[in-house]
Amino acid sequence: MNPQHTQQDGAGVVLVLLLSPLINLGINRALDHGWHQQSNPQVAVAPGHWLFGLATLLVAVIAAVLVLWLLQRQLRPGRRARRLLELLGAITTLQALLNGALVLIAISALQLGSVQLLLIGTGLYAVLNAIALFWYWYLDHPGFGSGQGPSSTREGVIVFPEGERGGTLLDYIYFTVLSSNTLGPPENHQLHGAAGKVLQLLQSSVMLGLLVIVVARAINTLG
């Protein structure tokens, strides 16, 4: 795969990843709106609680790490730039998990309507896919983020159809979304190595939890 195309697609992956904290902020706004609609809300974690503050603070940390990564990648690409990118993904994942916990706490105490729950569930679905997409790409492209192209001898985590290693941004979006929808790898795709298998186990488990807890509750509140 052309190294220049790899870097361009990688920049697209980072942009998709950055949608995660923005969507999480929107979800928090929806929870805040639902809390204020209750006449006597029995909410263990209400807006203004330090957990909400921490979730918001992590967005600022994500922005700071992103700036550091961009500067490092521009001025002196290498392992340090890739480590900063890894840190960016880790903090974004942490922020998403924290926000998911807040959602579970809130919906257990708030009488949210089915439309609100479906919107929140859709937002969480997008967040989880954005994060999974980033980690699949990150693990599959050891040179990405360091200003270097993929190594011809590298070992990725995804084997695409016809035994190909490495794909386009669309290939990774396809793999991620289908993995979420079917709770397993798409047909003719294989996972190579422990890291990819663990990542897909986590992705499938969280998606199943989202389906059972949030979407099922939204359906039950219809009408």
C-alpha cells in the first residue's frame, strides 16, 4: 500500500476518533436535559457531579495531546509521536468508558423517553465504532503516526480477503462496523495475533451490552 495513502487514511482515522469526545459531550447534554425535565429526579450522578466534570476535563486533555502529537509528528516524527498517538487513543477510550458508565447510571434513575434513549444509544454506537476503528488501524499499521510508512515485514492484526495485509480507510470502516453488527469478524476476514482478538472480544462484548441495556430498554418504553 502506498505510504502516502496510508498516512492520509490514518489522518482520517484520527478525525473519526475525535468525533468520540464530541458525541459524548452531546450525550451529556441530553442527560442534563432529561434530568431537568424530572419533577423529582432521583439521580445518583446529577449534572454538576465530579464525574461529569472529569468527563469534560478529559475532552480538554484529548485536545492537548492531539496538539502535542501534531507538533511532534510535524517537527520530529518517530516513536515519540506514535506514543503520543497511543496516549490520545487511550484517553479517548477512557473518556468513552466513563461516559458510558454515566449513561448507565442516569438511565437507571431517569425516566427517559424511548426517542431519547434511541438517540443516546445511536451516539454510543458511533462512539464505540470510532474507537474500535482507531485501535484496529493503530495495531495494523505500526508505522502510522510516526511519519513512516508501513513496513513490508510488519505483522498486522487483520488479514483481509485474498490474504492481503493492510487496507484503505473504507476497508477498516467496513471491518469495524460489520464486526459491531454481527458481533464477529466479517466473512473472508481473519484476525491475526492476540491483540486483535482481544480487541474484537471487547468490541463485541460492549456492543452486546449496549444492545441489551440501552436499545432493549428504549424499545420497551415505546408507547
